[in-house]
Amino acid sequence: MKRHSVSLLFAISLLLGACSERARDPEPAAVATPTVVDTGGSAKGDFGPPQGEPINAVLTSPPNVPPATGRKAPAKVIVTLEVIEKELPIAEGTTYTFWTFGGTVPGSFIRVRQGDTVEFHLNNHPDSKMPHNIDLHGVTGPGGGAASSFTAPGHSSQFTFKALNQGLFVYHCATAPVGMHVANGMYGLILVEPPEGMPPVDKEFYVMQGDFYTVGKFREKGLQAFDMQKAIDENATYVLFNGSENALTGDNAIKASVGDSVRLYVGNGGPNLVSSFHLIGEIFDKVWYEGGTRYQENVQTTLVPAGGAMIADFRLEVPGSYVLVDHSIFRAFNKGALGILKVDGPENKDIYSGKEVDSAYLGDKAGSMAAVAEAAQSKAAGTLTPEQQSKAGQALYAGTCSVCHQDNGAGLAGVFPPLAKSDYLTARSNQELIAVVLNGLTGPVKVNGQDYNSVMPPMSQLTDDEIANILTYVHTSWGNTGAAVSKEEVTAVRASTTRAEGAAH
Amino acid sequence: MRTPLIAMLAMAPALGFAAEGAWVTLPGEPEFATVLAYEDSQSRVAIAPFELMTRPVTNADFLGFVTRHPDWRRGSAAPVFVSGEYLAHWSGPLSLGAAALPEQPATQISWFAASAYCEALGARLPTWSEWEYAAAADATRADARQDPAWRETILAWYSKPSGEALALAGSGAADVHGIRDLHGLVWEWVDDYAAMLVSADNRDQGDADLLKFCGAGALSTNDRENYAVLMRIAMLSALEAVDSTRNLGFRCARGLSRAKDPS
Amino acid sequence: MKSFIVSVCLLAFFAHTPIFASEALPADSIYQLQASFQDQQDRSFQLAERRGRPQLVAMFYTSCKYVCPLIIDSVKGVEHGLTAAEREGLDFLLVSIDPARDDVAALASVAKKRKLDAHWTLARTDERAVRKLAALLGVRYRALEDGEFNHTSTLYLLDAQGRKLTSSSKLGTVPDPEFVAKVRAALN
């Protein structure tokens, strides 16, 4: 209460200052600088026994958020969460056995109010292999509930806690080995609303970052197993929002309209990596950093600790596609930490005159990967044709090779050699060209009579079939004549040449 | 007229015994390095030679047992000894049905029922140490635990979703002792599952809540990288004797151990 | 007819688990466990013989230094919280988890030292039955290298038919009031 009236006075004093004709005082005279009043933490968080009938909490799957509780008094809230171990896609053509709360990664979003008494039921599905428990960072008590919720498959546990502190908190499984349970997707968010509720906004979304460790490489097809050594080495294969490379892209993009006020509840399950969370094209008007009570204003990129969270508010003025990224930027483009917020509505040239950000940033992400998926299927069935390879290669070429060599293969005169009708290409075998793509090329070269002396970085993060498809596309485009390149040829070259220091496998 | 009937009835148990799987003798080890870090044991346990079944007990084996022992049939067994899920996947108390193939490992069996089965054979459940010692083996070595490849193979089982049907008992590759399916098929009961004095929150390793476990802290582990064993410990410590799960079976052991045979 | 009886007897003979008369004993009673116990006066008994009165049950061993003396204190604490009439209707059963070393003499010695009256039974049984009883109650224990044991220490309240009513892990001479309330409810 006190905090409200203080901020109200402060706001009024600013308004008075602004409306005045005379030059404004740098400091409002009406009210002294408000003393920062703290919420009192857990000591002041107990609002007494629950009132009224017990309420069954509304839980939502990501990216949705339950509606505001709207409560004014503490209540008894019953939360029932089920643990299910299930195989889900982690990337196009790649699946992983996730261990989930509520069937999704991240798990269901729980929303209660400070002072609520939460009766928590954890059910472990009978098909589960493992026992599981839950540690909610919003619980005051041993293990955050983990000590009281250890549940064997086919069993259910119950414990009760009072939410003494407001904030946005992570919850996760804490069964040994804890890192493995978290790495398999066992985390989510619980929002403990401040007593007066969160300020209303038009749209709220639930995003949670996580790092994943698989035995196979990034985007290697098929069911992938967890790789404990990579997890210990903190060498992530995937860094993803909401458990899948396509969770927030394409048809799954989150949507809003010009004029909307939007709030993102953003968590980071880890297990290892800290997130540098950024929304390309927008500035966060408010960031409740670390999911706490105070907010910072006008923030571009904010840190979300592993096992932590934050809340960001912003308003949309211009339509287009806005890209959620971890600004440790290789994670966005090479490990999948990328999502889309699609905003519709009228243009506002005063604010932004240019085109949509799509192609420059997204490259092969927004474009249809259907051709790549089809090629993967045909490869597995043994029916892959050069046409399919070329189509897939085209989708992969865009955004990776096209950045330097251009969409039409023309390159940049004097800087990047052309690929169209290139004598360099026709003079070389498949093996030599594969080696260039895998290991890069530096030093002077002559292509079509012109000298070039630039650096082509190694592209060994591309998989064998991706390189085969891209080279097939290059060989069959822009008037080039050349044979299709097979995955087996790439595998052989990769095995027989060494990679530079720091390059991917 | 009645004599053959009596003769058949008298032979029935013998016929039933013949259906059990084979046994192998394991040599044991005087100072086996266990992953369990109890204060008293210096992480070494003495394992005397003992016999172990080469594969888990199957549905067919267990059907024979309940045929001979009506007290252990589903519906007749006392609820203090079995839970509501006991043999729930069988089509009837004395029939297996499509969801319980005869050669699949028997699951949904409580510790009491598993103990009774083994006792009926003059055997017992293996102890945790015996299980850990046997499970350290791979195809060529008695102790393969330092080999990352061994660990990866075991971890891969946990990556497989659990909805698939169980493989047949004994279908896994034999290890150096000739034993199959200690990994990769089902969890298995041990006699002293209750000796896993694990805190429900495994992050409390070494936090000595002395009164709770009378003189000991909760269990700590030495080899944090041996996830196969860690997860087995987590699983056993989550269970009570009356529980059963779809992924938990058992096999029997015979011979001297630190827990003595039935007297 | 005679052959029929003979064949039934043969079946019963070959069945390794004796078919006990369980009609009167409830299916969820711990007394379903069939095992022979000896008390501190060398009398043998089956658990089912303790039907008729509620029991406070715990597991201990006589050479235990840390908690087991507290267990006896805790049970006595509950005892003192009862009226004389209530005390008449309640028995105490402590079962040793160390039957190898806790012979009848050891049990008798403890009973004498702590001045335990006729309501107290200190008992031992074979190791397999100890494990099963512990499993039924929910007691976890482990033998140490030096012969000591680590074990959970909880008092269990059974009703007159041997069914678990409640338990308390709070040890000490001042018992958990909620637990005492439940004990009194069982007696009245």
C-alpha cells in the first residue's frame, strides 16, 4: 500500500512538472526522493491462513501463461503435476527422450499469489523408468520440496507449502543424478504474484531456455541419447527455447499485434549455461531482473542465470518478425537458441521505415526446411536423387553460403570468388571441394581470371549430408556442370583430413 | 484310477523347478570397490563366492510359483505384502495374457513376493553388493566400470522411452560370467534395498542428520560418474517393500553372503 | 475319497508357504507375517498372538549407543502421557535387528536395567523375519563393519488387529503430542 501511494505521488509530481510553462526543475519539488521501501521478504510474506474454498490451480503448457489470479486474500491452491518420460522432437528429424513435468519442456506454468498455501501433488506415471521429485525455488523448506516429493514410478507424493516470497521462480527435478534430470528437460516456472498482482498487459508468454547434450552432433537425425561427458564438459549440442529447435519458429511463433503490451516470463533451466537474453528489434521497457521485485528500464539484453528467471515488459509499435535469441550468438545460429515473435498490424514509417527483418537474420530458419526433411527421408530409404539433394542444398545454402557467395553465386568482385560458372570448381574433384568446405581456404586463388586473397572459414559444423546437398546444389546451379556429391564422399574426406584448432568436428 | 492323479500331483513341483533358469557361480572378491560411500566401510566390501541366476525370473517362472503357492496369487496375497498393482498386467491370477509373455521378465512384483519366490527355491534375493559386483562386468572383464563405453551403453537404456514392450529375459548379451540382462532390461530387487539410507533429496550428500539414521548421515557416493549405479540407488531408495513397478523385476541368488541364508 | 484327501495333503505338503488361517486376521495386518519370536523370558510367540490390544512397536538392538536408549525413553514418554487405565490396555514390543548378538540373556539384561514391566516385550527372531518385519513397518537398517547398525528410528502404533495406525519419528522423553493423542484414541 505504502509503495503505491508513494509512486502515485511521484507520478503526479512529474506530471505537474511537465505541464508547467516554465522550465522544469531538474528535481520535482513536490515530493522528496521516495525512500525505497522493501517488501519485507518472507518475514512479511505470511498473510495468514487460507480463506475460502480450495482452488485447483490452472496450469498451462508453454508458451501460454495462466490468467492472473485476481485474488485479494490468501487461498489454498491445489497443484497436480504429472511426470511423464516421452520421446519428442528436438530438431527437424531428430528426437530425444525427454523427462517432462506435464508432458512438455519446459513443464507446466504454475501461477499463485504471495501468501497462498499450495498443496502440491506430484504424480509419476507408471511407465516412467526413474523416480522423480521436485524442487521449487519458491518454496521455503528443505530441498524446496525435493525431500518430500521423492516419487517412484506409479506413485504419487503430496506436500504443502506457503509461498512466502513473491517472484518468478524456477522449479526442477532434483533426483540423482540431478544434472541428468535437468538436462532431460525437467524444469519449469512458478510465478508467485505480488499481493497487488502484476500490472496488466495485453499478452503474456512463457519462454524457457535450456542446454541439451546428445551423443550425436547438432541436427544429426534419429533418436539421440544423452551424453553425460558433454554435459560435464558444458559442451552443449543444442541450446533451445522451450525444448525444441522449432518450438517458437514457423507455425509455432508467438503472435501479437501492433499496440499490444507484451510480457515475457523467461526462465533458464540450464543445466549449465547462462543466457544473454535479447529480442532483436525491441527494447525491454521493464525487466524484473532475476524475477525479483525491482525492475530496470530500457534494457537491450539481460542475463538469466541457470536456475533463474526474469520478466520483461515491452510494447509493440511496428509490425514484423522479432527474434528471441541468446546473444551468445553462436548458440542462436549454430545450436538453435532462436524463436520468433510475429507481430501484425499497420506499418508505422515514423518509427521504422525499413523492411521486415526476416531474411537477413533468419537465413535458413524461417524458410521451409521441408526439402531438407524430404532429402533426409529419401536418404534413409535409399532413394535419394540429385534433384532432391539440390533442393535441400538450396535451402541450406541460403543464409550460410549466400552471405558471401550471394544467392546467385556471383560472389563479390575482388573479395569473395563467384561459384557461378567458376573455373575453380570445374578444375577440382569432389574430394578437393569437400575439403575446402570442411577445412576452409586461405591464401591467393585465381577464379575466372580474377585474383582473390580472402579467408573462407571452415564449415565443419555442417553435417555430412548437408555438405553433400549443398555441393550438389552448387554443381547443378547457375550454369555449372558437375556431378552430385554423396554423403559417403564427405564422410571419407572428413575422416582423412584434420580440422583446424577450434573448428567443429 | 486315482493313483496316476496322485503321481502327477506329486511330480508337479519337480516339473515346475525344471522351468527355472540356469545358475552360475561367481568367484566373489575380497575387496570390491563399491560406489557407496559409507563412513565405516572404506568403500570396500568383501564378497564371498555365490551363485546367481543367469537371467531375471520370467512370467512363466512366476506363474509356476503362484500355481504352487495360492497365497501369492493376485487377489489372494495379503495387501501388507503386495500392492494394488501386483501382477496387474496379467490377464488373470493364473493366466498371463498378451501383455505378459511367458519369457518376458516378471514385473509388478513386490519385494515380499520376490523373496517368497526365491525362498521357495531354497535361495534368496542377491544383496546390493552382490548385485553391484555382478553388474560391474561386461563381455570380457569382471570390472568394466572405468570404461566410458560401458557407462554410455548403460546410459543409453535410460534414454529409451519406457512405453516399449520389454525384451525377453535372457535376450541380452552374456557377460564374462555368463550372466545376462543385469543392465538394459528391468530394475531388480535386492534383499537389502532397505539398507539404502538415502535422503529423499540427493543433494544432501554427507549431511549428517544423525538422529534420523541413527549414527549415520544419508548415503553418499564415491563415483559420481557411475550413473547406472546412482540411478539404481535412487530407484531402490524410492521404493517400499510392498511396491512394484512395470520396470522392476528380480532374480535369485544362493550361497553365503553377509546377510545369511534363511536359518 | 481317501485318495482325494491324500492328494490334497500332498499338495499342502509340497506347498512351501503354509496356508495359514487368515479369515479372522485382517488382510492389512502386519501379523500376517509368520515367524517365530522369542522374548526376554525365552518364551516363543507368533505375532498374531499379540492381537487384542494396541501395540507400540519399534526396532532396536541392545548394544546400540546412540539412539536406541532414546527409543526406550520415547516409549516411556508416551507411557507417562497416559492414564493408568489407558496404560493397562497398551503393550510395547521392541524387536532386535541384531539377533546374532542379541540373545535372550541380552534382552533380559536390558529389560532389567531399564526396569521394564510386564507390558514390555523385547524380542528376537531369525534374520529373514527381521528383514520382513522391518519391511512391513518401514524401518530401514544396515549392518556396519564393526557390528553396529545404522537404522531409522520410528515408533509405530498398531491397532488391536496389528494394522498400522500411525507413527512418530520424534524421539525423546517429551513425546509428540499429536502422536500421544492418537495413542489415546486407539485405547479408548
